[in-house]
Amino acid sequence: MRSIRAPFARSRGRRAALAATGLAAALALTATACGPSDDKSSDKADSGASQEADKGSDSGGGLPGDITDRLKEHGIDPDKWKDGAWKNWDKDDWLREAKDFVNPVIDGLWKPERMKKAKDPSKTIAAKDAPTDQGANDPEPSPVQAKPEKTPYHDNAAPVGKIFFDSPKGSMVCSGTVVKDPNNPGKSNMVWTAGHCVHAGAEGGWYRNITFVPSYNDLGKSEAELSNAAPQEIAPYGQWWADWVSTSGEWIDQGAASGGAGAPYDYAVMHVKPQEGTKSLEETVGNALDVDFSTPSAQSVSSMGAWGYPAAPPFNGLTMHKCIDKPSRLTLDPATPTMYRIGCTMTGGSSGGGWFRVVGDKTELVSNTSIGPAQNTWLAGPQLGSGAKQILDMMSEKYGSQ
């Protein structure tokens, strides 16, 4: 196999230098056709929901003034929120509408030990069971064994990271990818993930304390080794709290914790800000990926790779893994868009992780992990059509420069 440069390795400097490892080397892809999909894709504009965690002067409990006002509008005491009132998940008080999202930074909440505990499988977003007897489907793919990404991650998969958040079930984990901001080239603060990593769907509301850690556990250390690891080894680029989030209206209205409801629209974009410093996420990490919204047909793509931090057994959520396979089609309902499906043994925690393909020498994000069977033999992700593009464009126009 000829050597091909890796798609998203970070250089020792600011810009990405592509090393001879990673997705491209594994795939050995040649250029493939890129155009409107032959599959049933998401061509309608989703009722994308934009959310804002406002900025303002400090007041009430040390929170920014506008966030304090937002909490008070919902009958929430800002002082009590930072002191632990965010743990109240009473359904009547669980904010779910698009306009209700708030995610004030709570300094020191996500300490390394709390991050490690979030890997507990009983407290992890699991890849959801999906029916396979609805609509037209390609044959179920053979399992592809997930492989650990090479370390250090910042040299091999810099844009990939781990998402931490709190839910009624406890501290949870997902995966995400730094993507380019159309209106702020070179200075993106955008992270792509799954809708179910930020919102509970039809039966719940917005999750809380959402933060992104690029290249989490950069050296792939074991749990014992992490006990004595330096902070920069656990979070080499620091923590990035979501201050704005957008997901599809379909996910909010239809999404469910099991089964395929809402899965074809299970995507989200987060705008993040650093807990320290002023540089953008893209400048700090050194790279970000373009998103391909052309919904290429599964038949036209030779290979796709899925990256993430699987947390349920036999994985522990501490190390980054990847699967590479030729995609096939999964249709959950003839009335909804077709999804991509690949063989992969990654488990819960990999949800939200990006799916990438290489065209020529360019790597693009083309989907994200959404669902998989209880046997953990395959994963499926949504095709990212015009509805998904609308969400990123809106986030870029309204919040990208902030």
C-alpha cells in the first residue's frame, strides 16, 4: 500500500502538517464522486433550534448577567444553580425548548477524577438499538474491530475530542469534532456532535454542564497512569464550554433514548469558548475539518472512518478508537432520510464522534455516530444534507465571531 499523508494530524506549529499515519493511510482512498445523493437524503430545512448562553456583566452567583436573567425567567435561583441546583431534573423544571438552553460555566466542576468517573457504562450515552426490518436496507455489515488511535492524539487526530455533560442519569460522555466555521476562517469555535449528546429528545430537555476536551488523554494512558498524569496530558488544549448549541427540530420533537426515532436528524453543532485564554478552538488545536453537506451516496464512497471515545465494555472511555469500512444504507422509515452504516465494534461514548472520508488529499466530516445495535457490531449515522447545513450556517452567522 502506498503511503498517504494523514488527514488531520496537527503540526508542531500552528497549521496542520499531514503525517504518514491515520485515516488516509488506512483507507488509501482515491478521489470519489461527490454530488447529490441517490439515497433519500435530508433535503428539507430542519427547524433548527439555536440556543444561547448569554454574556453580560457578572451578577447573582458569579454568573454573567444575561444568564442570571435567563435562569430567573424560569424560576431558578442563580446562586443555588452554581451551588448544585442544576442537579434538579424534575420534568416540569427541565428546560427543553430551543430558546431555553443555558450552560453557565461552573469553574472546577469537570476535574480529572470526575471525567474518569463519567466513563462508567451505566452513566454513558449508549449507542441505541435500531430496528432493521423497516424500509429498504443493505445487508448488515460484518463487524469491524475498533482500533486504538496512535498517540499522541494531537499529532494524529487533533480535531477529535471528548464531550462531558450531566444528565438525570449522572455524568455522561460523548465524542465530537472541531469543524470549520464558514464565516470565520482559521478561527472556528464550532464542534460537531450528535443531537442526543446535547438534548434528550421528545421525553426530555437540554443537558447541562456541557464541555469539550480536544485530544482528551493525549498519550492514551491507562486509568492507573492517569491518576498521576499532568493536567496537560489529560486536557492538552484545556476545556471548552458550550455557550451556544443548535440541533434539529426533528431531534427535539422525535428523538428517543432507544430505537431509531429521530436518528436520521441526530446531529448538533456547539459553539464553545475556552475556560482560559482568548484564542479560538481552531487556532489552539491547530486544525478543523470541513463538513460535506452533499450527502454522497453510500455506493459512491469507497470507505468512511468513524472516530470516538467508546466507554461501555470492553472499552473504558479513556482512549480514542477508530473504525474504517465501506458504508452501506440503513433506512429506518421510508418517510425519513437514509442513514450511513458501517461495521464497527465501538460502544456507547463514541456517540457524536465524526465520520470522515478522504477525497484527494482532503479529509471532510460526512456524518456522526448516532445509533447501533446492542451487540455492538455496527454503527449508523445521519446523512448531512441541507437541514444540517442550515444549522451550521446559522451558528456561524449569529455566533461565530463571538
